[in-house]
Amino acid sequence: MMTRIFSLLILFAILVVLGGCTTQPQFKGTILDPALPAPDFTLTDHNGQPFTLSEQRGKVVLLFFGFASCPDICPAELANLAAVYRELGTAANELQVALITLDPERDTPERLALYVQAFNPTFTGLYADSAILAPILKEYGVFAERRDLPGSALGYTIDHSGFVYLIDTSGRWRAIFAHGTPVTDIVSDVRFFLRERGGSDGG
Amino acid sequence: MYRLLAMITTMIIILALSACATTPTASPESAPAVTLGNLTISEPWVRAASASATTNSMSSDSHSSMSMSATTAGYMTIRNSSAEPDFLIAAAVTDLAEAVELHTSTTENGVMRMRQVERIEIPAQGGVELKPGGFHIMLIGLKRDLKPDETVRLTLTFERSGTVEVSAVVRKP
């Protein structure tokens, strides 16, 4: 009798754990439900070419707002996104990571190119002047405020919100990740949104 | 029998859970800890970065050269075995950056802020970790690229313990 109960327990333990590994989308990021069409924009990439968000359909896009003179937190986030890219393996071909600079005054295309490509050669740095940038920041709810640093050789810094925005393969804004979200959590959600595009195999 | 089955169940769960988990990446080699009086400085590292290709093109115009400058940050753990606190008050490099400053980053309500600080406290009988998202040594206006695996010399000055030089490993960004 006791043996049978334990056999059942073992079986149950196996099922629970295997289930945790594979099926059931358990989202790690904050999910936007219902999904909204991602506010579209056309910015200039670090090669001087136009980059239109809605033309990235077919790929999952991870958007991050930052600036190249941010040597501490922004690189930590971009390093995480580079790790996400590595973890995804071949599926990363359908991932586009883009950094939108909040500091167009200092972040020239050359500088953005050096900055983002140090993390991953496929990452794109995007810039636009403040007038074009302002409505985009508003639509994505990005907080950014220039702050003078008297006495620092840096001159000024930009206080900013540090979320990563996930746009799905159909151009819909689906999820937000807080700064410092573990790499495995982002990978898990990106994988889901890439699979979802396949349609039939929901998991 | 009872105990054996319980153990098997536990083992299966542990095995299965470890199969789910990702393997941690090995941390790069770091230089041995350096001591200075009651202070121990361990695992100093600097984030790799590219100096801007056009840094020197307008050297006569200080604003332009500043606005083009590339930055990076240095990190380490400092322990203090003394009964008195000490303070990191300055850091310096030779021929590597135009300025070296002490900064801190904070994240509050999702907003990331970076501020210059005058000094970083190393508490008595305690320690402080300079790490991404917190205290860091900021190198402003890089004069050359910093490539992974090279080492750079950092000179640290403490209020009580004085000055020491450490070798920091350059790591991938």
C-alpha cells in the first residue's frame, strides 16, 4: 500500500517537474494584455540608414533606451541582452536588439556603432534629434531627464527609466522587462513569442 | 523501503530541476587580492570599451572633444578589517583617460540615475562592493581601446590607508 502511494508520488513529481520544463507559457516579463500595436517610428541607425520599427515584422524586437556615456547600468543591460542573444542560439536570427539613444547631442552614429557593436555585432544603435524623439518617449512611457553634473568631466548625465520593450513578430507591443530581469527570463519569453509566430505549436 | 523511495523521489526532483537550470558561465581570471594596511582589494576589473575614433579631431575645442569622449567603469571589492571606517577618495590611471571619477548608480521606481560622489565608504569590519548598478570608478575620455583580457593599472587613494596600485583585468562589456 505504502509502496503504491510512493510510486504515485514519484510519478507525480516527474510529471510536475517535466511540465515545468516544457509546456505552459509562464511569462516572466510584464505582459500587455490586450496587446497593442507598437507605436511606430523611423529613426536613423548607426550606419546612417533609416530604421522603421514596423519593417522589422517577422522578428522579435527588444527595444532599450539609453546613452553611450552611461558606462555602468546601460552596459549591464546590454550585456544581458547580448547573453539573451547567445542563449537563443539559431533562434537569435529572428531577434533584433535596438538601443535608442537618449543623448543625441553626444551620441554620434560612429559612437553609437562602437558602443552597441561591442556587445553584439547585430545590435543596432538608433538616433534622432530631440524633436523626433520626444513623442516616441511619450508613447512608450520612457522617462528621461538631462541632469547637469557640476564638477564632473562628464558634464551631464541623463536620468532615465530602464525598461526593455518586447515587440512581437506581428509588430505588437507585448511585454516589458524591468531593469535587471534575469537573462533566462527574457530568453523564455522571447522563445514563446518566436514560437507563437509558428502558429500551431503553442508550446 | 519507505526511506529509499523518499530518497529516490528527492533525487528525481533535484536531477530534473538541475536539467532545467542553465549552467553558470565561468568567471574570467582575476588578479590576486592586494592589501594596503587593513584594506584588502580583490577582483578589480574594468569594462572593455572602444575609444571614439574621432576623439582628437577637434582637440582645440574642449566642448567637442568632451562631447565625443568614450567612457567606461571599473569595479572591485574592498574589505576593511580595521575598527575604523576608511574612504576611497580618488582613483587615477596613467595615459588611459582624461578624467577618473567616483560615481554611483541607483535605480528607484524604474528610473536609473548616476551621480558623482566625493568618496566611497569602506565600513569598519566590513566591506563595499563596487559593481554594476552601484558604486563604480568612472573613466571618462578614453584615450585608447580597452580590450578584453588586458590589464590596466589603477591607483587608488584612501583617506586613512593611503595609496595603492592594483592591476585590473579588462573584461567583455
